[in-house]
Amino acid sequence: MASVLKRDSVFENIPSIKAKTLRINLNPDIYGTFAEIGAGQETARHFFRSGGASGTIAKAMSAYDKDFSDAIYGIETDGRYVTQARLKTMLSHEMQLMEERISRKNHPDRLFFSYANTVATIDFSKRYKGHGWIGIRYQLDPKQKEFDEIILHIRFKQNEARLQQETLGILGVNLIYGAFYKYDKPKKMLKYLYDHIDKDTLEIDMVNFSGPNFKDVDNRLMSLQLIKNDMTDAVMFGPDGNNLLPAAVLYKKNILALRGSFRPVTKVNLDMFEKSYDIFIRDKQVDQDNTIVIFEITLSNLKASGEIDEQDFMDRAELLCSLGHSVMISKFQEYYKLVEYFNNFTKNRIGLTMGVNNLVDIFDEKYYRHLSGGILEAFGKLFFKDLQVYLYPMKNPDTGQIMTSNNVKVHPRMKELYKFFKYNGKVMDIIDYEPDVMHIFSRDVLKKLMNNEEGWEQMLPEGIAEIIKEKNLFVRKTIEIEAEES
């Protein structure tokens, strides 16, 4: 009873699903189509049941049969149906019909929309929970020639198809309602998508906003909101700044991941990437054309100075994207969790590029006390699959000694475990590194930059210093930097 009361109190100030659909139905201008494939017509059902649906719904349909679907929307190049490309085709086709069949002369104030989803619910064996694409293309001004669009990718977590269908229906209502009434607050709109939905029943792992009313929305920042709001564990975006679906990008790929703060990205980061990549693609098991490189930042790294500074995040993203790299933001503080995540999508070679200090941390037991199997359980997950660590050396600031896998110092209790993985070829030294850049650390560059000291430009890859100056990146008070370092 207590849990029910608690849940009711959470939702008491949130409009009910009926209230949301009724508000839309009673708006004389909002008018559009529903095309739902794979999980019934649950979203349209809510609008029909609330009353006044004739004022909102021009058409509701569900082309379940593949031949019917292909006859209506055409055949996708990959022949698949639960894809972003299929969703966009549906949205485009249905909106085109709206414009062709509803006279602007007779309905000058109508705000057209097309809502669509294409999903696969849980399979009979319950091995695959199901996923799907959901989106809306719409206008907020009848004279608006270019449409706004919001597209989501979702993953179901429930173990029953009926429950997944109901969840999808509620999500659809929340999306349509948010699109029309919360469009000017996209970050809040993302939170409202979970109105009357428990987060442990549904994951949203990608979102993209586009169109005239979202021209100032940076989709990389929207990705960050998904992580901040516990909607997903990891998000990705490409060099163009648009969000990517991790499952699609990582599927059956060879993956080379480089973790760092990249605040800012330095010559050392680039040297680590270039040298490890050269080794990675020379591996006989690795097909270069089927390989992706990921620059990964953990949420804990973004929170290093307390609360997440969104502008600071955007500055890092700006520089990495300018270098042409895909970026991942994850909640995986421990490396084994990152590898476990990658293994959900690929059985091919996985490479982790890291410095000596990161390797030492991996062999620190304190990070695994929450696991019943301790560090052995974590290492079973980390090294069980086809994983290779590429180790970048570090110069000891006190002795000047170059630290590699051969002389790294781990805790005495971990020595034998370390030797096991080292001599089984799981750790490979990067030996052709650039000794002239080994002394560079992002934190030192940042401090010099903030204090207007000379020389920081030479520590960065070509063109990065110019971008920082041109766009005024990492502009924060020196006192904040000093407080963070202390």
C-alpha cells in the first residue's frame, strides 16, 4: 500500500493520459494521422477513448503484413522494418497524404502532424525484450513550410507483450502532447516522456530534434539529458553532432575505445589513439572497414567538479567532433561494465586504449567490493571476451623512469593476477609513442588556458587552439579550476 501511495504522490501534479489526449482532441487546429506497426494501435486508442477524436484523427492505421507495408511505404534498402529509416519513410508518406488530401483553402488554421511507430515487442522465448522507433513530424504554424520532427529509439524492459504495448501507448501520448505544448522546453519535454511510466520498464537511448522550432537545440546536449535523467546507460553522437543509436553503430563491429576527460583533447590523446589504432587494424582478426573508434567520457568524469557543467560538456564535444570522431557518454565508471555493454552488440575484437595510471586502477580491489565475486568476477567479464588492452606509457615525474606493462606497480595481492593477464597477451605496450608529448596532461593545459599563460597552444592537436579561441571555449573563472584540483 505504501508503494502505491508513494507512486500516486509522484504523479499527482502530472496531467492524466486522458487529460492530455482530451486537450489535444479539443484543440480545433491539431489534426493528423497515426501509423503504428508492431504493438497494436495503443496510442490512437487513447485518443479514441478520451472523446472528441474526430477533431484530431484524420486516419489511424496499422500495416502489419510486410507485403502491405511494402506496398504502402516501399521496400527499405536493408529490407528491415524496425529501423529509423522505416520510421522516417512512414512519417514522410503520411504527412504527404495529409497535405494532398486536406485542403488548406478549407482549413487554413490546421496544424498537421503525422505520428508513427515501428516496433518489435518481446519474442515468444523472451530472449529479446524488444525495441522500436517512435516519432512525430508536425507543424506549430499552418504557414510553416518546413516541419518539426522528434524521433526516439526505445528498448522495452517488461516481460509481457501486453505491458509493452500499454507502455508504448502512454509514451506516444506523452510525445504528441509534449511536441505541441512543451516544444519550447525540450529538456523538460524529455522528462515528461516518462509521465505515468516507470523508468525500469522502458529505456530511451536515442533522441533527435530537428526543424525550425528546434534550430537552437543541440542534440548532443539532449543525449546528455538522457544520461542525466537515468533514461539510459550510454549515448553516442557523431562528428556532425547528431545522436546515434549505439546498437546500430556498434553492431558486429570491431571496437577501439579511448577513455578520457578530453578537457581539452591534447596531443597525447591523439598519439594514444593513432598508435593504438595502427596496432589494432594490423590484427588479423580485425577488418578495418568494419571498425569503429570511440572517444568515451564517463558521467563521473563530467561530474568531477560537482554538478555537470553543460557548457563544459559542449566544449569538449565541440573539439572531439571537429577532429571527426564519434563520442560516447556512459555511466560505466568501471571498464568491465563498458566491455560488458559492448559485448551486447558485438562478438568481434574489442580494444581499450589507456594509460598506465588507468591500468593500475583496474587492478585496485576497492572498485569491486560491491560484486559478490569481487575483482575475479569483474575480470571474468572484462577479459573473458576477445579483448585487448593497448597501454600507453607514462613518465614518472620524480624519477624520470618510463612506466610500461613490464614495470608497472600494482598492489602486492594483485601481482600474480596481473602477471596472468599480462603474459597471456591481454596487455600490449604502445612502443612507438611520441616521447616529446608524454608530459602533456589536459588539466595542465586547462590551467594554463584559464590563467592566460603561454605555451598551451603547442600542447594541442593542429587547429584545436584556434577553435578554442574562436569559440571562446572553456571560459571559466580560474578560482573554479583551482577549487576542482584541490
